Amino acid sequence: MSKTQEQYFELMELVRKQALLTSVGSVLGWDEQVNLPAGGAEHRGEQLALISGMTHDLATDPRIGELLSELESVSDLGEETSPEFVNVREARRHFDRDAKMPKKLVEELSRTGTLALHAWVKARQDKDFSEFQPWLEKMLNLKREEAAAIGFGDGVPYDALLDGYEPGATAAEIQATFEPLREELVKIVAAIAESPRKPDETILTRLYPEAAQKEFSIKAAAAIGFCFESGRLDIAAHPFCSGFGPGDCRLTTRYDEHHFPGAFFGTLHEAGHGIYEQGLNREAFGTAMGESVSLGIHESQSRMWENLVGRSRPFWEHFYESAQTTFPQSLGDVPLDDFCRAVNDVRPSFIRVEADEVTYNLHIMLRFELEQAMLSGDLTAADVPSVWNETFTRYFGITPPDDALGCLQDVHWSAGLFGYFPTYALGNMYAAQFFEQADADLGGLHEQFARGEFGPLKTWLNEKIHLQGQRFRAQRLVEEVTGKPLSHEPLLRHLHGRFDPLYEL
Amino acid sequence: MSKTQEQYFELMELVRKQALLTSVGSVLGWDEQVNLPAGGAEHRGEQLALISGMTHDLATDPRIGELLSELESVSDLGEETSPEFVNVREARRHFDRDAKMPKKLVEELSRTGTLALHAWVKARQDKDFSEFQPWLEKMLNLKREEAAAIGFGDGVPYDALLDGYEPGATAAEIQATFEPLREELVKIVAAIAESPRKPDETILTRLYPEAAQKEFSIKAAAAIGFCFESGRLDIAAHPFCSGFGPGDCRLTTRYDEHHFPGAFFGTLHEAGHGIYEQGLNREAFGTAMGESVSLGIHESQSRMWENLVGRSRPFWEHFYESAQTTFPQSLGDVPLDDFCRAVNDVRPSFIRVEADEVTYNLHIMLRFELEQAMLSGDLTAADVPSVWNETFTRYFGITPPDDALGCLQDVHWSAGLFGYFPTYALGNMYAAQFFEQADADLGGLHEQFARGEFGPLKTWLNEKIHLQGQRFRAQRLVEEVTGKPLSHEPLLRHLHGRFDPLYEL
């Protein structure tokens, strides 16, 4: 073994150990959401803090810096897309981000995050922004410090935070994609609002017994390719997917017996994330080549299975008979067309996580706009509620009656997750662009769905995206897979293709 | 703060960190038994190995040795039973045991344990001891190495292993207590066998729906004092209790719809362990003063609630009406007396974990006898099946038809747990001796049970045992609490008191 190989293997051992310890934290986090008795919250907080601290110690081990310097000075790591090159490149990226963060700032962010989260929960309950305002101010100051510590080249501080979720993306690029998308979305929303065709959405609030919902959700998640031999579906207040590592990926959902779409499309969404996790190269676990590209690419997988597949008519041509058998009292008398219309109901609403496919992206753009202004200092914490409401009214034509339905609805800012929101809308755009390409490559995805065949799409995603790990950054991956840079057009084509006929636009 | 205080606090920080990391391992272990999808086994093994290794590193940190030497050289730690003295004493005990174990041996034991466990599972399925024999030999060699590394003073190698579970106990002392107990137990078993009064145990194999069993088990566990705000009850193939730390204790059980006692008494048993865990001083978490004394004392708590309380007539005078309401089809026509007889059915059987209160201890003595002989070299692995069967026949009057019902039934030896078994029988003796004292102190426990009052006994146990942490070793604790050294007589009094009238002996 050459010296370079030895150094490379030593570095990989160190990064794998980090990933393994991080995955232990994931188990603790999952259990916290799914199983934790009320009395155990404090102790769980201490366990999580210990694992975070130990992970940070591993991540900033000076030996990693030494090995990186050695490896970067040689030229036999292969070409730019070789696993070795990619793994070293990403190890450098993480080491630099971690090493640039003063430990004091890391601890202060963690402590403030915990307290701000509590304050946010209460403020939201009380519908009283003023309780949260000082915490938002404090968090903004810390995030500005973080951005300064990490650095942002010629860009803006926001870029430094964004880069943590969507490596390589910049606010300016995202803005350029969002702008034309927003203009068109606002038009679609207005056209739908004027359409005389309204779905009967009460179909979906009839009685759907929990046990039957669970059975049907699992059946659909398994059919699209989530493997339950290597995963589970449990209940949590805030649905999520957590991939612990090879062979173990956990999905969660929540059941409302009088709201069918929540658990069902929620499960398809999380299963989409899970199929990505299960599709990663298990041999490469813990290295960049065995990890997902970015939050945006992750979201593209969940949104694709939830929306482009799960809300399509062909999907229900296959599944609707089974749905009627599972929920005979609620769906027995409902024609397939009515059901498809109901699960594709589009209308402005206040809560992002309950939004339809068209308005969802507007919710994201609003947040993107506000958090950029907050970071730059153009918008103070105190002015957030009024600016939120003005912007919301401009985008949606309705005004939130209180801050719980407005700027207090999301957990993200309390946890310091600035720069995270845009990845949701990026995910929708990536999803549409990937889907168009898959349809072209595989020929007639809709016909396949109608026959209950989801394997071809899943295998295509496995090969083109999941097994590539972090070989390419998101923007480059889109180009590699689709031959074109990211564009908002595939998403608009998808939305027009779906909603123009449904609403006779 | 004096220098001694500073050193003491530094030491406590180090031992608490160990305990916190160990508790992370407990979460992983619990989840492995309760939730793990089949595909996740390998990754979970790696997570557990990482946490074990990191815990071992913390436990053998030379700084602990330095602090201990400093603290032991001063005299202001207070008297022998002060928290400071006790915490330092036990930190020394652990540090010495851990430091004496060569890392290579620790790793070899871990690796062999995993492989031996797999071999044991298969050998037991195949009822073929020869598949397990080489692993038993290998494990015995490693355990002899371990005993030699730890040392055993004037005693025998077995003592070094026993000390890991029951600090301070020796094989000779246990032998001296077991001997007279065994003689009398054999007589009781024989007398019961000759009694014409036989319970109708078919009562307990009627249909007991799982959901109703769960509800009833939780009701009883809560009634005796297990707090579900700080704990849970889940399903696992092998029932256990795991205390993660303050406010979070997990019980598991398994349901057989045609066997009432399994889940019900199993839950009471685990709840007994859980009440101990929940009764520990939470401020002292991670230090000896916040930990349980020994496996034997732990088992005394579970066996007390399971047997001395849960199988008593007064317990059922309180609960039987509720049982009949919960299981009307199976118990509606069964008089209380018949039910009490059935749950106290005594008869020789092959499987330890299903044994009744009288024969159970004989199962333990058999294992104690054999594993001492194995450790000393008097019994080779190859001869274990024949010696097991001979001894079993001598104790029980029946001969196991195969090794799955004989020497392959327990997981312990495959996992290297030599010296563990006696703690089960010690637990039964401790339980009876504590119970006699509690009855004397509190006056008429049975009358209290009949009224559904379990709080006085629980509070007594909290004060006398749980909140004492490791202030006293087990033998000393028994003397402190009951005024007398451990004796087999309270257990015999309990067994005669219960079974003489039931079987009209």
C-alpha cells in the first residue's frame, strides 16, 4: 500500500467514525420523537448534547487536517469524479466548516436553540410574537456570527448558511430561478381561483379508521419501493424520515381519522426520502460517496413520490380499487375522478405544511425573501409579523388572522435553520426536471404507474441519483442527469399538465 | 473549594460522562430488541461496538487513576457511608476492573460473544449441542483469562466473575446458603408432587386477547407503583427492563393469547425492576450513590413484586374482579380460589424461565454447580450435556428429552455471562428477607394489598433500598435493612406459608 493509500484509508476511518457516531445521535433523536416518556426529556437532552460534543471533537480532530493537507498535495487521487477525489473534497469541506466554527459559538447556538424552541412553542400557543421576538433577535445575531466565521466569498452572508444545506448554491442563483417561477405561480393560483370547477374536498374528511390508514399507507409505500425489511413506519407529532445507516431507515407519520391525505401522502413523502436513503451505496457508508447530495435533492425524491407519482391519476387508476376496499364506507360511492380532483385541491391557505402543490412554493418564496432581509439587517425581528402579513397578502390574496397562522407557524427559525427553506422549493424543481428525464428515458411512466409498476422509476433514481452519492453537487447532478441546468420550466410544465385539465384552465 | 473538593468534582464529572455514554448504549440496545428491522442488525452492531469502545476509553482514562490516588491519600472524604466515600470507593472498583482487562481481551470477548450467540441460536434450533461446543470451549478459555486478569484473592476464579454482578459475593458463601435451601426445596417439590390437590392450570390457557392483556398489565404495573409518565411498556422477544436514566425506564414483555401468566407476571417482574430504577436518586445519576447495588438486589425487587406480591391471594382479592371484567369469557366462571391455585401451580419442568417459585431456585443451583465446574476445569464443554441431564434428573426427577430443553436453553453462556445465574436465586432470598422485614415494619402488608394499597411497601423499598444507591454492598445492605445476615430461612418460610395450605402439605 502506498503512503497516499494509507493516508486515504486513515482519513476514511476517521470520517466513518464520525458518521457512525452521528447515526447514534439519529437513533436518540428518532426515539425522542417516537417513544420518549415525558419524564425523560431532560436526560435525553443530556445524551444528545454528549453525542453532539463528541461528534464535534471527532470532526475537528487536527489529524484530519494533517491528512487532508498531505492528500491534497499529491495528484494520484484520480480524476475529479473518482470516489477518492470526491471523498477527500467533501472531507475538506466539512473539516473547514467545522474548524471555522468557534466551539463557543457552537455551544451558544445549541443552548440558544433549545431555549428559543421552548419560547417558540409557547409563543405559537399564545399567538403572541412578542414572546419569541427576543429569541429571534438573539438567534439572528448568532447566525450572522456563524456566517461571518464560515465566510461567503463574493456573496452575501446568507450564502454561508445556505451552503450548509445546499452545498454550492447561492442566494442570487436561487433568486434567479424563483423569480420567473413566482410570476407564473401567482397566475396559476389566480386562474384556479376563478375556475368554476371546484373539487368536493369533503370526500377526504369522512371517517378513515387509523388501522386501515396505516395498512393502506404501508401497502403503497412498499409498492413504490420502500423496503420494510430495512425500515419501519411509526407515529410522531412531526412526520420525518431518519436513515440511521445501512439497512435501517425509519419513517414516521401521524393519523387524523377525518383527514385522509395527511398520513397517506405524508407517508409517500417520507417513503420517498427513505427510498433515497435505502438506495445509497451501503459499502460507502460514512463517506461522501455514500451520502445524499443535499437537502434539495433529498426533497426532490420525497416530493416526486408524493406529488408527481402519488397524486397522479395513473397512480390511482392502480390503487383506487384497493382504497375503496380498504375504506368502503367513505370511498365506496366516490368515482375515481372525484377522488383525484379532491387530492389535487388547490387553494390559498395559511399553513405551509398543509399547502397544495401549486401554492406550496409561494410559501417558500415568502420565507426566502424574509430571511434574506433578516440576515442582511434590512428587516428587524420586531417588523417580521407585519412584513410577513403584507407579503402573504400580496402573494395569496388572504391575510393571516394571527401570527400562529403567520410568521410563528414554522419551527425552523427558532432552531436557527436559516437558509433551509429554499431547499424545499428547489426540491420541487429538481423533482420535475428529473421526472421529465426519467419519463423520456423509460418511456411512459404514467402507463407503468397505471399497471402498478413503480420499479423502473425507482431503479432509474437508484442508478442516476442515489448510488452517485456526492460525486456531483446538486446543480451539476441536475446537468449530468438531465443534460440541462436547473430550470423552473419542467415544474411549470408539470403543474400546467396536471391542473389545466383538472380546473379546465 | 478545597483541592480535594475540586478533585472529587472532576472525578464525578468523568464517571458521570461514562454513565451518560453507557445510557446511550442502553437506548441502542433497547431499540435493537424492540424495533430493529432485520436489515439493520449489522449497522446496529457497529454502533454498539463504537459506544462500547468509547465507554471503555472513558473508563480507563489515566486521569481517573490520578484523581483516585489523590483522593484516597486524603482523609476528609467523610465516613465510610458518606456519599463521597462511597462514590470514590466504587469509582476505584470500576477503574481497577476496567484497567486490569487488556483491551485485546475485551475485544476478543466481544467478538467471540457475537459469534457464539449466533452459534447458540442455531444449535438450540437444531437441538445439536455439538454446534455450540467449540464456542463454549473458546468462551470458557476467555473467561478463565478474564478471571486471572481481574484476580480473586484467596478465592477461586469463579469469584472474579461473580464479583462483576454481585460485588463482594464469593462462590463459597453462596454455596453455604444454597446447600440447606436445596435440601428443603427438593423435599417441598416431592411433597407437592405427592399431594392429591392439583390446580386446574387449563384456566390460564383459555383465550386472553392481547389488547386486554396489555391494558390489564399496565393497570397492575401502575397500581404497584411503576410510573408511566417516566416509562413505557413495549413488546420484545426476550422480556427485560432497561433504565436509561432519570425519568426514562423501559419495560418489555411478550403476549401469548393462550397463556395468561407469561405477560402478566412478566410485566409485574419487569415493573419491579423498573420501580427500583425509578426509585434511584436522580440527582446522583451516574455516580455509585445513584446506582443499583447488584444484580441480586435488582432481582429481589422484581421477584418480590412478581411473586411475593403478585401471586399472593390478597393481591387477587383486590384485582380479581377487574380481571374477571377484563376477561369475562375466560374468567367469568372461575372462582378466586381456583385462579389463585392455578397461578401458583408447582411442578418440575425443563425450562427455567417458565418455572414456578419453588422449582426455580433448583434450576439456578444446577447452573451454579455446572459453571463452577466448567471454570475450574473439572467439567469439559463436551461433557456438559450428559452432566446437565444427570444433575437435572437428580434434582427434578425428570430428564430433558433434548439439549434445547436442557443445557442449550439459556443465552447466558454464549454471551460469556458466567457467574450471573446465582444472582437470580440470591434475589429470591433477598426478596423474602426484605419482605418479612417490611411486613414487620409496616404491619400487615397482606391486608394492605387486599385493599389495593401498594404505596406503603413501595415507599419502604424506596427509602430502605433504592435511595441508598450503592452506599452498602448487598450483604451489608441486607443486614442494615433487616438486622440479620442473609439467610435462606425467610424464603423457606414464605414458600411453606404459601404452598403448605394450597397443597395441604
